[in-house]
Amino acid sequence: MVQGQISAGTYDASSIQVLEGLSAVRKRPGMYVGSTDARGLHHLVWEVVDNSIDEVLAGYCTEMWVTLGTDGSCTVVDNGRGIPVEIHPRYNKPALEIVMTILHAGSKFDKNTYKVSGGLHGVGVHVVNALSEWFEVRVKRGGQLHMQRYEQGAPVTPLQILGNGDGTGTEIRFKPDATIFETVAFDRETVQRRLKELSFLNPEVTIHFADERDGVTETLHHAGGISEYVTDLNATHTVLFPDPIYLHAKRNSTDIEIALQYNDGYNETMLAFVNNINTVDGGTHVMGLRAGLTRTLNDYARQRGIIKGDRESLTGEDVREGLTCVLSIKVLEPQFEGQTKARLGNSEVKGQVESAVNEKLADFLEEHPAVAQGLILKAVQAAEAREAARKARELTRRKGLLDGGGLPGKLADCHSRDPAICELFIVEGPSAGGTAKQGRDREFQAILPLRGKILNVEKARLDRMLQSDEIRTLLVAIGTGIGDDFDITKLRYHRIILMTDADVDGSHIRTLLLTLFYRKVPELIRDGHVFIAQAPLYRIQKGGKAVYAYSDEERERELQELGGMKGVTISRYKGLGEMTAEQLAETTMRPGARNLLRVTVEDAAKADLLFTILMGEEVEPRRQYIQDHAVEVTNLDI
């Protein structure tokens, strides 16, 4: 018999499995909530919260309560209409039980019940039920309080009437299943950020938040809506005009809201939502907004003679420099890519949003000439800087770098030419660079040592950035180009690993590099190509046995396992250059033994604010941040 061949008779009708009820969800949870890590865990909260927000959109809910319990549970309460509890005529079960246990069952498919909603695929709250250790729902409806409990998706009690209930509403309380998720500890800040976001997008609702684990409570209500959101996002920036521009229009059944404001920085912050869902990967609505913004500002500039004759028009990058914008649209039948709804695909929405921007923004500019003049002047300055950057790129190309004519001399490249397996380690200084070159696997690991701290791109336009030798060297090594020249298919290494010393200078260099990637080539972070190497802080040796510790806590655990301090030698690594090549390879570089952290941007607004605080011009917000977070510091090298 050929090796690996299946013997006859093993593949028959009995081999076919039918996953009934919610067992399919428990079998493949990643298909429904994206992952089983912290992101998937919090997706459970979003599904339940979004159901309450859909009641807000329908005009029936004005108040919500979200509580993180000491027992690891989450409770979401609203004063909406309450989930129907009557017996379903077809299934002869309470409608509530059907909603909680049958996939693709719900009222989101009925446009008489919900004109607009975020949860459209019918796999929302029942997925939460399926992936919970236990799940309880209470409904106030028809003057009575109803309750039912489930465990791992299956009902363990019938629908019960607990007594009388004033008003209407739904309460859902659940505890995620630890056998499904890698972590079941909710992160308070993550939940608070999403609730704050929803309170801006839905100014008519008041959201009460409580974390019983540490006693934190907060009430969120933002009557100013997305205009107030933009003001909040720009809080640490110097703005060009005091109040955000607010545009509102309807195109057929699509409701379009836009709030935008410019600051004196060089970066764009764009948050886009469809039916309250944050479409982090954009889509047709974002394309329409960008096209409308570019066209409208160019038309205004030419009509006023600011751009004359055959002078090149302003590009999209020009008109979006320093832009902070929140786009929120409501669509009857949104077509999302996947259950996690990261990108909108409706082709008609692009034209609708572009048309709305052309009309409403043109009217605003006509009525506010001083603001318009300031916007155009900033865009023209951006265009001049873009032209200078183009010349800088052309100069670099003529030197034979950006077109593949040569690679930086300091780059110790790898032998393989398959980007999928290649890794680039970015290290600080020649000492660490030399150690890394000796410890690497030359087949697929490349080493690029940097000389000192790179330019802070938070405070620099593209033209000045390209004058930096270190940044140019790094971009050439990566291969994708930047700005209009960016091409992800030219990426030379699918893992770009920041490997810096565990001291103040190393942390600063790492922050500068992350700022560069986040601001200038964010696609590399979004697609999961940027990592941080975790080098050990301590080497602990007793006799012939040596172990490594990556934190003070881990050092103490290792010492306990070794039986105390007697006969123990502890080495504290302050720099990678202090390690031998074999030690660096064994702990930090060799696949299987190392610990890499993938850099992600789960919350763009928080990341944007943090980079602005840490790397921007304003000193006071940075001082305040350091004071607020000083207690969290565990390793300070001074």
C-alpha cells in the first residue's frame, strides 16, 4: 500500500459529520468572531452592545448600561423594546430561544423592524451564547420580567416569568468560555474606547459603564455627535479653525454625516463608520469622501485663481495633510467583506458620498472664505513639499537605490529571495549589529544596523524625511517605496523585526521606528509585517545550568525554582551587544525559541493620539502622560 493512502472502507457515510445547532460555532469560533485571542473575546461584547445600539438607531432606546463583573462576566442592559418572548408560530418555541440558539435567525432581515442595523448576518448574539460558559437573558416586555439561562449555547432552563416588569428592555449577561478563548479577561480600556466611540456616533443615547473589578464608573453622552468627536481627536493639536466643518446629506436611502477639521500637522486621521461599525479597512464610502474632497478643493482653488493656468492640480495627499475626519453613514443593505465588517463594498455608496461632499463642502467654502483660504494655503504648501520630496526620490533613484540598482552597504542581506520566509532585523549601533550578524541564519535573516536615533517623522514632512540617510537606507532595504510610490508587492521581507536595547535609548529608538511605520507606511503594520523582538533582561546561572528571564517577575520565579541565591550568578543585559552571538540567537532570533510581538493597531484613534502626545510638538500633554503613567514603569534605566 502506498504510504499515506486511506484504507478502503474508512470513508463512508459515517465519516460525514453534521454540526447541529450552535456546535458549528464552537467547532470553528474564528469563523464567527475573527479569532480566539483578546480581539475575538471583545467581539462578543461588541455583538451584544451593537444589538442595543440597533434599538437606538430604530428610535426605541435612550439609555444603556455596560458592566464588567468581578466573576469575569459582562452585562449589557438597554431600555429598548425587549426581545420578543411570544411562541413562534413555525417553531413552536419562544422567539427569544430561537434568537439565542438558531444561526441566521433574527429580526435584522426584516426591514420593517430595523431600517438600519450593524448586525446584518444573523450570527450575532447566538454566537455569543455559543461561546459562553453560561449566558443569561432577561426581558421586560408586556408588563412582565422574563428570564432564560443557557450553558455553552444550550438552554438549561425554560423561559420563565420572574414577576412583573415596568417598562421594556433587554438584559444580557454572559461569561466567555475559557475552553474556547486564549484569554477571558476583558480589558477595561478597550471596552471604554468602543463605548465612547458609540456615544459620539449616537448623540441621543446615554451609556453608563462600570467595571466592578476596580470600581471604575463612567457616564458617556456626547450631544455634539461626530463634530464633538473630531474636536476630541484634535485635542492635542493646533487647529486651523475653531469649529469642525459638519456636513449632512441624504442620497436615496443613504444617510451621510461628515465632520472634518484641519490641524497644523502633516498626518491624516480618518475614522469611517457604517451603521456604527468601524470599517478600519475603509471601502467605497471612504473612496467617495476622498474623491469629493480633492475635487471640491481643486475646483475652489482654480475658480479663485489660487491655482492658475496649467499648474498641476492638488492631489489627494495634498488636501488631506493635517486632516482629522469622522465619516458616518447609514445604509439599508451594506455589503461588508466578512463577518468582522472591516471594509464596505457597496459600489453605489462611492458616488453618493462624493456627490454629497461636492455639494455640501462647496456651499460651506462659499459661506466661509477665510476658512477656505486657510485650507487651500495648507494644501498648496503640502503640494510644494510633495514636489520637493519627488525631487529627493528622483535624486535617490539616480544614485541607483530605489529602483533596485543597489542596496545599502550596511545591510547584511540574506541568501533567500523569497520574501515570505525572509526577515529583516533592525538593530541599533554597530556593536549589536555585529553580534546579530554572527548569530543570524544567513539563509533567511538580514541585519540592518542603524546609527543612533532616526528623525522624528511626527514633526517632519516627506521631503525632509527623505533627506535623512538612515530613513532612506531603511526604506531602500524594505523595498516598498513610500507615499504615491508605495507598492506592497515589492516588500523584500515579510517580517520586519525591531531589535533594540532594553534601556531608555533603545525604547526611544523603537518608538521613533514605530512612528515611522505608523505614519508613513501603515500598510506594513496593518498587514502584520512589523514585529518587536523580546530580548532577555537577565541570564541566571547555577552550576552548569543557565536560564533567561525577560522580566523581574520571571527572574524571581527562576530563582525560586533554582532554590534561592546560593551559588547563583545573575547577569543583567543592558544592551544586545553584551550578549554573545549564540546567546542572542538562542533567546531572541532563532525561530521556535524566540518571542516576537506582532505590532497591531486595534484602535487607530488611540494610536494616533498616543503618537501625537509622545512625539508631537506640545510638551504639556507629554508631561501629563508621563505623570499619569509613571506608576506603571517596571524597568527604568537612568
